Amino acid sequence: METIVARIKKEWKVYVMAIWMIGVTGFLYHLSGQVMEIKQTSLKLSSDVDAIESIFISTDNNVADVKKQVDGMSAKVAIIHKRVMRR
């Protein structure tokens, strides 16, 4: 029994370092899991942003097409308005 106590007193730093390394390893394993969850969430958000961006692009194209149609019709409406006002 005295040899065990003497050995622990002599090599306590080694045991503390081993416990510290086990703790650090556990923490890093836990941290790795959280990083993976964040990465998956980031990929999902990136996918959502890409989808929203494509919707905006198609909406902008549709708005530009409608604007061209309205510009074309406004000239025709102006001519019709002049003809109606002459009567």
C-alpha cells in the first residue's frame, strides 16, 4: 500500500496529464459533432438561398417582360386615346 501511495506521489503529474488528455479528447469529439451539425445547417441554408435567388431571378425576368409589354401597349393606348379625343 505504501508503494502505491509513494508511486502516486511521485507520478501524479502523469496521471493528471492522462485525465486531462481524456477530457480534451472527449471535448473535441463533442465539438466535432456540433461542427458537423452546423455544417449541415449551413448547406441547407445555402440550398435555400440558391432556391430563393433563382425565384428572384425568374421574377425579375417576368417583370422585365411585363414592362416591355406594357411599354408596347402604352404607345398603342396613347394612339387610341388621341383618336377617341378627336371624336
